[in-house]
Amino acid sequence: MFNGFISIDKPPQITAHDCVSKLRKLLKQKKIGHGGTLDPMATGVLPIAVGNATRLLRFLPEGKAYEAKIRFGIVTNTDDITGEVISDRPCLNLTLEEIKNLLPLFQGKITQRPPAFSAIQVNGERLYNLARRGEIAESDIPIRSVEIKEIKVLNWIDGDYPELDVAIACGPGTYIRSIARDLGEKLGCGATLSGLRRTYSSGFDLSSSLSFEQIAELVRSHKFTVLAPDHGLHFLPMITFDEDETTGWRMGRIIAIPDDFATLCEKNIYVRICDCHQKFLGVSEVIETGLQPIVVLYPIN
């Protein structure tokens, strides 16, 4: 049984749920979950929790980063290149300078209308189901606030349908498809997302990510290992318990906050807990009476 994290380099044309199913078969283990969806068209980092680490998914940090390709002159019903084309307008006169002048409008805290074909729920039903049945109007899609920390131009290709490559760092809930669509609308020529690769997600990046082919080979050669259960959680402060505190905490007791950590705990809601050998035990919530066990990876029954 594996207990820890895997960072998948997701291939195109499959969902995050498909990735979980494939891993269950490869690892012969049922308790597997993913740390956030990724559009089927997109590739790149998809955090996966295995075994008891599935209980830690909710503590992962929220930041994400992407490399996106935006094609101008094309508009689709899904806001990406996989959708039905609803507008086709070559835009030979579009310049990179025009685009750069608009990019500041898409940085910082902005409002965004998610794509009609997205997993957001409206009245208890996924938007993509409503969109497929033609039962959702643009005005019915809830506007949301998101944060775009940075947009950096990587490449520009001229042509009838020019393409822009950008690197985007953003907060949770951001739709890169919406950025492509809205940029095209502001330019008056339309645009759609033609490629997307996630380079960072919730504490995981491409350098630690594996393809399914790599995982299958490592499993066959009995060399496969998972990342540590607290991989991605290093932003949480760590408190070390002695043996008595460790035993009590693992049994579900609230442990008093050590004096030298009082200031630290005032500024944090959750902390990592380790034993005197620096073994990660789980996560505590900081409450008025002490450190309350929230996730105990190795409980004492």
C-alpha cells in the first residue's frame, strides 16, 4: 500500500477522473484522489493523493501556473480549440504591441465569466450539461472574482490567425479559456485557447511529475515510490512533539501549544505535526485550548 502524493504529467484528451482510474489499475489501490481538475485538452501537473494522503488534499496551497497558447480570429462555443467554431475572422493586422497594451487589464484581482462548458454548478447542475442542452444563457453564468498574479509573453507568431504564447500565474478558480476569450473580445477580433499546459499546481511542478508510461515502468521494475505525505504542505509551520505528546496526539488528544510556538500559532490556522524523529504525523488545527488533531496519519487504536 502506498501513502503519499504523485504528481502526474497529465496527457491530453483525458479527465482528472480518468487519471485516478488509470492509477487505481496501475497501483492496484482504490484509495486515490486528485487535487483539482484540469480540462481534457490540457496537459501538465495534476497532484494525486494515494492512501491516507487523500485526507491531506484540502490543505494543499492554491496557486497555479500555466503556459497557454491563444489563437486570434477564432471563437468557439467552449472557448477553446476543441469546440464548435462560431466565428472565423482572419486578423492579419493584429500586432503584439496591441495585445501587450491590454494585458495589464487581466492582471491583479479581476472579475471573470467562466466558460459555458465548465464544471461550475448552477441550481445544482453542471454548466456543461446545461450548455449541451442549450439551456444556459450568458447572463445566467455567475461572474466570479479571481486573481491573476502575472502574465508574461513567451512567443508571438504572425499569420492569418496569429498565436500568442503566455505564462500565467494565478489563484484558484481562474479559467485560462476565459482570459483567451475576453482578450479576443477586447481586441475586436475574437480568440480561443488553442493549447494549455499546467506547469505548477498546489505545491507540485513539472520537475516532480511523471507520465503514466514512466509510472508503469517503475511499477514493473518494483522501483515506484510516492512523494512524502507532506510534499506540498511545507508552507505550513512544523511543530515537533516529544514521545508523550506524540502518543497523546495520535490518540486524539488536544496538546498544549509549546511556549516557543505561541506567536507562530497565532498567525496560522493549521500546523504540521512531527515526532522527535522528524516523522510527519499529520495536521493539527490551532484552537484556543491547544493543537487539535485534524488528520492523524498513524492513529493509535
